[in-house]
Amino acid sequence: MKCFDVHRRCGVSCDEKDCRQWIDYEDDLNCTIVAVNNNNEAPMTLREVGDRVGVSFVRIKQIEDKILGKLTKRKSIGK
């Protein structure tokens, strides 16, 4: 059983700040895995992602645009 399963089942927030899945967001038990699984019905908005990682939704949009640009460039090179 994975640690996020235990936290979700027991409803206890993670306190392992060294874990690469840890986020400072109590509503999701401080775990990105829990955050993703809690929102599997609909994708998170940019604002929801920003709230979880502690940056503005505008910054999340900038990151998204940069990633999409790289993916588009990679796709056109691979043809």
C-alpha cells in the first residue's frame, strides 16, 4: 500500500516535506497524488493548480503555454 492510500483512507495530512509528491495544501492532505485523484471527474482549473503549488494562475498559464509550444515543436520535428 502506498503512503497516499494510507493518508486518504485515514484522512490524515502528510507531513513528509521531503517527499516529491508533497504540496502545502491541507485540503488535498498535502499530496499531489491525492489532489489528482480527488479531481478525476473534471480537470483542475489553472486557478486550482496555482492554489495548490502556491503561484498565480497566470504563471500556471505561462508554464502551460511554454510546454504546449515545446510539444508542438517536437511533433513537427518528428514528422
